[in-house]
Amino acid sequence: MKRHAFSTAAFSGALLGAAMFASPAMAQDDEQFITIGTGGQTGVYYVVGQSICRLVNRLEESNIKCNAPSTGGSVANINGIKSGELDMGVAQSDVQYQAYNGTGNFEGEPYEELRAVFRVHGEPLTLLARADSGIETLDDLEGKRVNIGNPGSGQRNTMEVVMEAKGWTEDTFSLASQLDAAEQAAALADNNVDAMVYVVGHPNGSIQEATTTVDSRLIPLNDEDIDGIVEEYPYYTKSVIPGGLYKGNDEDVETFGVAATFVTTAEADEEVIYQTVKAVFDNFDRFKRLHPAFENLDPEEMVSEGLSAPLHDGAARYYREQGWIE
């Protein structure tokens, strides 16, 4: 089984935003404004969107201006693309699959116009518990106060898959809070929850905040139920969070996860998507330096792995020029 490992480099700072949103359906000689959906400001999705916008806005030959606001995460981003509020967005590979095929949060409503652009970094489901909570395994969550994630977020989506495999409901926990990613570290530190879950690339600022403010432990997700999830769904892989990234967590922790993917709609302008992809891959060394989670990215893997929806024509055009696809 393929396993993802993550850099031990320190977390890099937030990046710049750009112009306000307007429709990209404008005359070619005018500036075109695009909006990319991201996630919570403490997560890597926000950095992904900001990084792409930084590179797009540096293009001298392009008239595209890019903005990447914080959003509710994967499901919210795909819904935003579908409604026309967003032009592109970051989404977990499982959420991309569910949206295109009409399963999960998109049950019975396949979004056949969804298009893949590229895969980004691997993202393990990360379970962090207070050291005084008595939680040492996944099963120990029963009867505890657990932040299962805000509706529309990737962590909520993946946590619901785990809960289904376990036969759990929200009533399994003494409290099933729905805080977003930016709020849960403080809730753990303030003893308002016993554990929190996050689907995120590492190292991550929110996990670092939690582990430095309260004695807390990363909990392994590697039992038979997790093995069954990985075997059943093609978009999940087993992962390892390396030891030493966070205070008090010196040992490697086994878990499983997805990959972050960058998506759009078939209706998006081919030239806009082409230029966006070109901005990233023509400046790939610069892109990889913008967050430690990007350090080991490989372009040919990014355009072929973890993508359930068809490639957008603009992205495919660039990849053919590079010889990465036929």
C-alpha cells in the first residue's frame, strides 16, 4: 500500500491575497478575476490557494487577477464552483470522487461538470487528544467530547466515513461539536473538547498550536475498521505522520488519508485554466518552497494520481505540451 510521509521543515507563513471576485466572462483585453476556494486560515488549503494566486498574479503576459479567500473547505468549495460563486477550489480526493459520482454528501446528485486540474499534497486524517482524556485508541472516543468538524469540511466528511465503519452516530460521543478548523485547537486547550480531528498536510499550524498549549497526543488510526476503509475506497491510502513534528509526539503515528486536489468546472475558460496551471508548473520550484507539505511533490504524479473527475481541457493542454500525458 502506498504511504505518504511529510517534511519536518517548519511551517511557513501566510501568503498574499489579491483582487475581489468578478465574473471571468470578460473581454480578452480586460483583466479577468478568478476566485479560488480554500479552507480555514490555519490549514494548508488556504496556503494552496494563496500560493496559486501569488504565482498567477506574477504572470506578466496574463490579464488574470486571482483571489483566494478562506472558505468552509472541500464540500463548500465544490458547491461554490457548482453555483458559480467560485471559479476553482481545493477539495479532498474523496470529496472530488463523491461529487463527480453522486455519492456521500452528493448522494443522487452527481456533478458531471466537475473537472480535475491537479493533485496537491497528501493529507492524513489526524486525531489529536488531550493527554488527560484517557484516549489512546480510536475506540476510546466513545463517550468522549469530540470535535467532528464543521459541516462542509473535509474532516467532517472523512470522520463520517469512519463513524459509519464503526457503526457510530453523533450520540456515540458525550459531545459531538462542529467547530471549524480555526476554532478547534483553542477548544482542546480550553478543555471544551477531549479530541479533535483534522484532515490536513503536515506540519500544520493548528496542530502545532494545540500541542504547544496543552499536553496532547496524536492517536493512531490503524485498526481493522480503518484497514477496511482503505481497501474499499480507491481514494484512501495509509499514511504516517512522522515523529518529531509536534511537541510531545516523538514517535511516528500510523493513520490513513486522502490527497488534496485542485478542481474547477467544465465551463471554466480553457485559457484561464491553462494559464493558472502554467503559472504553477513553470514556477514549480518556487511553488514547492511555499509550504513544507509541497516539498516532495512530483508533477507527473500530480496530474495522474488521486483524480476522479476528468481533466479540464485547459489543464490537459498544458500537460500534453510537457509530455506528462498523451
